[in-house]
Amino acid sequence: MGEHYGIWSVLPPLLAVALAMFTRRIVVSLLVGVFTAALVLSEGKPLRAIFRCITEDLFQSLIHVEHVQVFAFTLLMGGMVGVMHSSGAMRDLVLRLEHYASNRRRGQVFTWVAGLLIFFDDYANTLLLGTTFQPVADRLKISREKLAYIVDSTAAPVAGLAVISTWVAGEVQFIESGLVQTAFGERTGLAFFIFIETILYRFYPILALLLVGFVAYSGRDFGPMRRAERLALQAASHPVGGTPPENSLPPGPLTEDHAAGKSTIHLALFPITVMVALLAGILWWTGLAEIGGEASWWEVLGSGDAYGALVWASLAGCLTAMILSWNAGRGNVRAIAVWAWRGFTLMSPALLVLWLAWTLADMTGSGGSEPGLGTSIYLAGLLQDVLSPVWLPTLVFILASLVAYCTGTSWGTMSILIPLVIPLACKILGDGEGVLHAPIFSATVGGVLAGSIFGDHCSPLSDTTILSSRASGCDHMAHVWTQAPYAALAGGISILCGTIPIGLGIPIWIVLPGAILTLWLAHRLLSRDPSDP
């Protein structure tokens, strides 16, 4: 079939998305999508498709090195959180934060600010915030849907925009793979500087982060989220002191030390500090080994082994939490091992969905020894003939959003589209070096990075969306339905007040403040207090 399978390449992800939205059975929907993709790749032969799914696609996705590393990191993070939670440290921390989160507004704002501070990784952000703030949300009658929204819409945007995060290496590498196909491929460090220049032009993650702040501070909502908040206010959704949702961690004990006024929050803060410090240290060490000591510090961090650093850092954090809990007399070795196991099992359903989502993403891709359906190449081909400099950032943003929505992976979308978009943009805009630093070029590359997160936020197949709902104790499809209107608002304004004006030549110092003001006004007009009739 060549590079893609035409309209058939879009059928499996669309079918999986449609089934997930209407049946709310994410595992079954993903399995149907995987089998449909295998059926297309097997030329419509069912028995061959089943054999291919079992022996090739699912197995290859499971043993993929980076996937195994994410599995290990997620399990170890779950174990660390499980130990900190069951030892009472998490509850002690939450109780000491109650002074600041004294009402619904402060509770939401504090969760948002905490999400901004945990900028180094979207998975760590999701797992730590979701599990930590469940008791706060229940006490303040904040719906689990709202908690999942704050967690999800903070995690990927802040990690994607941060100069120091586990995303940097991947994003810079994707840009470099696109530059290699141009006349500027040999320029050392050019990819990172392009990455920096795109930050202000990534309208969706910037607006998504600010919208969370607007929603949290105002206490006003619209759409399905307002209905969820009204139910929470009526104590019909998660009554305080009632039975916790099925996918919540058991409440941590109120320890004797806390009752006596002694702080135990070091049992939670120290493992996190160890994890963050080791993460930065390993990124620095592996980055130096990769490019040498003459490069700048950001280039060194950007070249580090992000996945390996995550695994070793999370292992150190988990072991630190276990050792500290044992040393503080919170439990014996057997009890602490059980706490860690509870954390592992909390993450295991999400890992099943991640495995299936990754398998579908691999099958809809176009690279590797076994080429897939070429979904992104087909979608890119539809737009290639109509691209012009004015509409280039907008159409690229829409294309990235569609691909991320269908595949459920922002990283997969960036890895596939950026190498296609950069040489295409150079061809359309011109071959001079000044083009690489032009606003329209920055907005085009930034459009891929931003659109990938936008589509990821809207997709029920997304790994971070799945982890956010799981960590927050929220029904997955309820999270998808309540978050979608907010993502759509930020995405729409990103186009109308962001990529289109940039394409028309309006400077960024006018475009970005205008987009932020428009977002604030739109939220004020659409939203109402959930307590209002």
C-alpha cells in the first residue's frame, strides 16, 4: 500500500475513540481498535489478524524498551505514593495544608499551584497530585471530575513548556530529526534554540494552564463540569466521610505523632526530594556522557536519558519512602511491602490501557521494521496541497490535534509530525537561515507541540488522561466528557486569537496578551457558579 492505507488508516483509531465515548469501556474499545488495525494490515483476513495481534503487535509493544521503562516508573511511583499514603505522611501533609485550602476556591487554586510546581514530569505530576488531593477535594465537596481536570490540564502543559523536564530531550530530538532533512542539519545546538523560541507560540498549553487558574480562582464552571460540581456540592457524588470510590487508595491513618503535634510530613517530602534530585542528577550525568562538557547546561540536560532517569529516580524515591517509614516505626517490613503492593495494584489497570493504547499508536504509525497504517502521513497528505504561509501554523495545529486525538499519544504525534512539518515549512517559507527564527516558523513547530497536547487532552485513549482519572479516583469517561469543553475553549481561542493572527503577521507581544484576555472574557461569559440554580 506504500506509505499509508488511505482512508482505512483512519478507521481503527476513530472506531476505538467512538466506542470509548459511547460505551465507556476503554479496554474493549482499544482491543477493537487494535484488531481492526490488524485486520487492515492483514488484508482483511480475520484469523491472520488475530494471530498478528497476539504474536506481533501486542508482544512488540509490551517489550519495547521505553514502554517497559514507563511501566516500571509508573509502578514504582504508585508504590512510593502507596507507602507515603498508608504510613500517614500523606494525610499529615494534607491536614497541614488545610489551613491554606480552607474553602473550595482555595482548594482548587492550591491544587493548581502544586501542579505548576511539579513541572519536571507529567506522569509524576499526575500520580502525586491526584492521590494526594483526593481527601482535600472530598472534604471541600470538589468533584473528582474537577480534580482530574486540574491534574490533567496542568500535567502535560507544564511539562511540555518547562525548560527542565523529562519532555525536553524528546521535543528537542524530534526537532533535530526534522532539521536533519534541511540544509541546517549540521548546526549544533540549533534544535534546542528553536525549541526555546517556540515556547511563546505554543498557545494551547499556555492557555490551558491559565484556564485552570481562571476556573479555580473564580469557582465558576460550565457544561458537564458544572453539573458534576453541583452534585458534589449536594454531597450526592462523594459524600464526606462516606464510602470512597472504587479506584481510590485507602485513607491513611491519623498517626499518634500527628495527634501529639509532631510532624511526619518528612516521610512524604524527603522521598519526593530524593526522586527529583536524582532525576536531575542522572539527566545531567547521562547528558554529559552524550555530548561532553563543553555544551551549555540546558543542552546537557536535554541530551540526558530521560526514561532511564525516571526509572532510577522513582526506584530511589520508593525505597526511600519504605526505609523512612520502617525507621519511623510506621510498620514492619511485611506491612510496608503490602503498602507498596497496594500502590502497584492501583496503577495496574492503567498500565493495561497504556499497553493497548501504545499498541494502537504503533500500528497507526509509519516507521519501524514493520510499517503500520501511516495514519499521520495520510492526514498530512490531505493538507499538503492546501498549505500556505498564512495558514501554515493553523493547519499544522489542527493536523497535530487530529493525529493526537486518534492515536491518544502526544509523544507519538510529535515524533511523527515534526520530522514531516519542519522540512515542509522550510520548503514553503524559504531556505534562508532567517526562516528558522521567523515567528511563523516558530508558530508552525509550536503548533505541532501544542496541537499534540490539545488532541491528547480530548482523547479518551490518552495515557495522561487515563492516569489522571485513575489517580484522582474518577470515572475515566466522566473525566473525558467534563474536560473536553474546557480543552475545546482553549483550543478554539488558540486558533482564532493565536495561530491565525501570527500567520497574518501580527507580533507575538500583541497576539499572546489578546488571546489571554479573550480566554478570560469567554470563561466569564460561559460560566456560572455551580451553586446557582
